Amino acid sequence: MAGPDKSARLSVRQLLDASTAEAAVEPVFAADEVAPGRSLTLHFSLALESGELVDSNFDAAPAQCSLGDGKLLPGFEQVLLGMRAGEEREVLLPAEQAFGPTREENVQHFPRFRFPADLPLERGLMLDFADAAGNSQPGVVLSFDSEQVSIDFNHPLAGRPLLFRVKVVQVGAAPSADDEDER
């Protein structure tokens, strides 16, 4: 019996290599698994590495969202992928997958005279600023003296690993266009 035709095998491999190079393979999720676009109801908590609780809804009503709707950070969404109702996970996310690294360019320095003279500045004080579009932007006083005030506009959890605990309560189909219009 003759062996397999090596030229045919080579052309099949070339075909496979060409097809995977052009398009990424999309994972397939079961109907009851968390997947992009599907609605979900969940309980979650966020804590610092030390265990200090930052936020939690385990003692309240569960949150509702659709995976990919922008309500959750991409790192949190990655943890949720493939989970089913009733499943619980706890993952330590590095800063890059949570609120990102602290960026020096997000620390701004302002002349002291731009702040009201009667404003009692102190390190850690959160102030509300308006960006160029008029949107509210919180900033934290890092340091100040009689000449200058340094404000940190990084997210307060930037640069910090976070312990993300989640329990999926319910997984549903992707919301319809009518559901989106009602929001």
C-alpha cells in the first residue's frame, strides 16, 4: 500500500496556514455561557491585594449588563467569558488588566492662584474639574505649595492589582434592538 501523497498534505497545510493567517478563530460558546453580546446578571466585588474591599454588590441587588457594552473593563470581561449561571470565580488581575498603569502624563501642575484662596488644600483631596468638552473630571491633590498645585487625574485604582470576585446569577440572550431603544 502506498503512503499518503505528500504534495496533497503540503497543500492542505498551506491552505490551513493561509486561512488561519487571514482570520482569527472565534471561540464557540454554549447557549448558557457568558459570551460577547449576551446579557448577564452578576454579583461582584473588587478588593485591593491587601484584601481591603473597594466595591461589592454581594449584599445588594445584582448588576445587569451585556458583555461588551462598555460597563465592564475588558480584563473583567475576560474573566467572565465561558462562565455559567451559579458559577463563581476569584482572580487577581494585574493593574494592566484592571484600571491600567499609573501614567505620569495624567499628573498636571497648575499655578496656585488658579484655586480659590480660601480653598483648604490637602494631600488626597478630590476636586472636580471640567475638561475641554465641559465634562466632569475628578482629580486628586498630590502636592501643593504657595506657587503650584499638582493634580493626579489617573483613576484612583490605576497601577494597582485588583482581586475580582464574581458570581454569575443569570446568562441571557443578547438584547434585541428594541431592548436597546428602551434604555
